[in-house]
Amino acid sequence: MKKIALFLILLFIPVVAGSYISISTTITSEIIENGSSLMEISIEQIGDESAYNIETEVISPEYIKIYGKMEIPRLDPGLTAWNTFNISFTRELSGGFFPVVARIKYEDANGHPFSIVSPYKLKMGEAAKSVVTGSVEKLEISKNEEAYLKVKINNPSEKTKEITIRIYLPREIESGMNQKIIALGPETETETSFKITNKNAIAGSNYYIPVSLEYDEEKHYTKFINGNISIVEKKGDFNLITILSSIFIILALIYIYLKGGIKK
């Protein structure tokens, strides 16, 4: 009997105490004399499980070219890695803030792919504070499902603004369109949406989704707003916890029966 009870306890240890990977990203930049720029991306593993096959991709507007790569075979808990990227510009910029996003791809010990996105505002010349604001509606999506990520944009100023909206997704989630341009009148709010598909994100995962709102006047203005996508189980699907719970109930009934708790 004791062996059965011990087995029931051991059965639930993986559910209660699971390891995890958590990567923290830091981005800095500096302008150098010839008008180009250097950017450093630093990643730290703050979880308690090693991350493998780490790759860094930098996403920027088409007129900002970023050169360099960071590939790390393994990053253990508590360790940090970094690399420097070169930035050049294909046209003259008026100054202000410009959106740059680092997308970090990695795998766990079982080879499951994950990725995160980290936004950064690249400063050129004088700073420019955006008056445009917005919000992103929280979204839940299951595997292989399609849904719409809804974005609200508000222009409180007295001038019409041509706003470029960009969404930045992890590799596990796709969209046929990552960018839209809208003309938003003075003191006006509007809503737009992006159709997305969960390609292979695992149920239970939560993804931070940055969205940039940009416009030009005397300078270039950029505002990042925060979105969140949660991956949920499809109705009718059985996840690992459900399966283990069912096994536990069955074994508990067997244990009670063998102890004589169930009378014939």
C-alpha cells in the first residue's frame, strides 16, 4: 500500500515544480561621427533551465539597415551574452525616435521553439515626444486558430496625422500583414485589426506584443503600445494536467479499493 501512495506523490512532482526559461533583453545605442550608429543587444538567462540555439534578429523600418548577428549554442541560468550591431540609414532622417525591435529565438532542452520580442526607440538628434496614444486588446488564441488583434489609436491634437502602425510578433505567431498606414483626423479615435495565426505556440504560453505608432512632422515620432497574446487549449482538448489528474483519480480509487475502503 505504501508503494502505491508513494507513486501517487511522485506522479505530481513534475506538475508542481517545473523548470523554466526566462530571457531578459537590454538594448543600447550610440551615434558615431560618420552619421551611422552602433547598437548593443545583451541577453540574460534569468530562469532556471538552459536555453539552446539562440538567434537574434533585428527588425527595423526599411530605411534603417542593421548588420550583425548573435548566435549562441547554449545559455545557462545566470549567464549573459551580448553583441554589437552596425546601423546605417538609406535616407536622411529628420531626427526623433525610430522603432527597432529585437526578436530572440531559442529552444528548450526538448527542442521546442520559443521566441520573444523586445522593443527599442532609436534616437536620432533631438528627442520627439509623440502625442498619439493607443491600446491593444488582450487576445486569447489556440493552436492553428486564426483571430484578430485589435488596436485602438487616438489623435488628441488639432492636426491630421498619417500614422504607420506596425505589429511585432514572435516566430510562433504569424500575420499576413504586419503594417498599416492610416490618416487620423484631429481629436479622433479609430480601431483597426490584424489577422493573426497561431502557427506552433504552445498552450499556456503568454507573449508580449509591442505595437509601434509612427508619424512625421518636423521630426519623426514613435510610440510603443503594449499587447498580450495568451495561448489556450482548444475546447475538447486534453492537456497534460488533465491527463495526469485523470490518472491520479483512477489510481486513488484503486488504492482505496485495495485498502478495503470500497465494500462489495
